[in-house]
Amino acid sequence: MQTLVTGGAGFIGSNLVDRLLAGGHTVRVLDDLFTGFRENISPSAEFFEGNVADEALVRDAVAGCEVVFHQAAHKAVQRSVEAPLTTDMANTHGTLTVLKAALDAGVRRVVYASSSSVYGGAEVVPTPESQVLMPRSPYAVSKLAAEHYCRVFAELYGLETVALRYFNVYGRRQRPDSTYAAVIPLFIDALLSGHRPTVHGDGGQSRDFTYIEDVVDANLAAATAPADVCAGKAYNVAGGDETSLLDLLAALGRILEVVPEPNFAPPRAGDVRRSRGDGAAATRDLGFTCRVPLDEGLRATVDWLRTR
Ligand SMILES: NC(=O)c1ccc[n+]([C@@H]2O[C@H](COP(=O)([O-])OP(=O)(O)OC[C@H]3O[C@@H](n4cnc5c(N)ncnc54)[C@H](O)[C@@H]3O)[C@@H](O)[C@H]2O)c1
């Protein structure tokens, strides 16, 4: 099938592009290289360089596509705190632009990359999709606003949309050297280079780490699941385990055969204490379940970072 991956030069998007190409699909990438890298874009994909909020460009990129995987976004929570307007333009207006162009072009389905941040620290853990949504940063508000646009486009115009709420994704091509790098590549990079990893707070805060190949599988499942079941809905994509940052460090220490000695820094404003997603709805409706255990995913991530 003909597909478009927005954000296809980024971490998640580029892994998805590679898998789509391997599956024999035709792939376009739309990306403005804000946090993505040209070197991530497969030469077998057709590249549209520019902004998801650029109507004319998006119209060209979606023409003739059956499925759009909308991954492009300004992703860093901290950046959104510092620059809420640009985050909103990319994430909320960008998604609306993609949805409108997809509708006009007769795209069958848009799969949207949402985020567990929409829960904002839910009381029930593991958290099901029915929990109260209380985003706590401009980033999280924008991801939720775009989710609502997806639902409204399904209900109002009949465009098939599926939102996937990713929980802390990690794996190949997630870089430690970006401005707001994620904790797993930061920890691995510190341990590989003999530095002390920085832990914000007491390290007892937990996350539900989800391996990139599972996230790619979730996208493929969301592209084909029956519309009468999933259109207009949002699903957790969650590894399913709750791991504290100190346990994560210990696991990496075992893999790298070092004893991690963290530096403790003040807690970060807005950090939630516990995060773990309930994946039952995705299993029921999309036929999708995360399969890669943390230890296996961490080993593959260490191998990738070692070869960089
Ligand atoms: N990585 C995670 O743990 C995680 C968790 C929850 C949700 N998400 C969502 O998954 C998606 C992909 O995240 P990622 O981790 O691969 O991040 P990333 O920063 O590596 O990728 C995002 C890509 O989008 C591109 N982009 C950003 N703004 C754009 C714009 N206005 N126009 C065109 N391209 C633009 C960037 O250049 C980059 O290539 C995002 O929507 C993010 O909100 C990620």
C-alpha cells in the first residue's frame, strides 16, 4: 500500500519506515528535520522536506496514500514549557492540517502517535484508557487536543483515525546527544563512557518502558484493525511492566557489567511518580500485544549505541 510517515526522519518514524519498506509498501516521509536526521531516512522512501502545518506540502504528500502514520511532533515536555506556541503549532495545528488533507485526499486511515502524558499521572495503575485525562504540560495538552481532532474527524467526517498512546519508547535510533534526550540512551551513554548517570529525584519513580519494535507492530496493527471497532478511539501502547529508574540502572549495570553510581539531582517539575499502561484494549481491538521484555530490548539498545 501507499503510505505516508510524518516524522519519518525521527526515532520512531524512521523505524516504522524501515519496517513498511521491508513489508513491500511504498513509503513517503514528511519531516522538517527539527529533531530528525536526514541519515535516518531510507533512500527507498520519497522525502518531502517541510512542516506538517504547511497545507500545500501536506496536500502533495498525502495524495494517493491509503494510510498516514502521523508521528511528527515537537516531543520534549520541557521544550513545550519553554515554547508552548511552537509546540502547539507543530502538534495541534500540524495534526489538524494532516487530518484535513487526509480527508480531502480520500485517505483510508490515519494512525496518530499520541502519548501516555495525556493521563498526567493517573490514580489507577496499570492505567486503562477510561481514566480521567489531566495533561500537565503544554506538550501533553497538544497531544490530547490532537487526539480529540482525530476522534472528531472520525465521528463527523468518517475518516478512520486511531490514536496510540505510547508509553516511554526506547530502542535503536533514540539518541543520547539530543537536547532533551530520554533516560535510557542517557543512562547507557553515561555507563558506556564511564560517567555517573544523573537521576532526578530519588530514582523510585517508575516508567513503563516500551520497545521500538513493539511500537512499530502497534502502528501496523492499528492500520488494519476493523474500522467499526477502532475508528475514532485511542489505545495504550505499553510494555506492561513498571520499572523504577534505579531498577533500570541496575538492569543496565548487569548488561554492561558495571556497578552504576548515580548522581542524584533535584526532581523535575511535573514528573509523574508512577506510570504503567493497561494494554488490554489494544489486545482486544487491535489484536496487538507488546512482546519484547525489557532486558532483551535493553540489550539490543546497548548494542546499537555501542556501534554508533
Ligand atoms: N519517544 C517516546 O517515548 C514517545 C512517547 C509518547 C509519544 N511519542 C510521540 O511519538 C512521535 C515520534 O516521537 P519520537 O520519539 O520519534 O521523536 P523524534 O523527535 O525523534 O521524531 C519526531 C520527528 O518529527 C519531526 N517534526 C517535528 N516537528 C515537525 C513539523 N512541524 N513538521 C514536520 N516534521 C516535524 C522531527 O524532525 C522528527 O524527525 C511524536 O509524535 C511523539 O509525541 C513519543
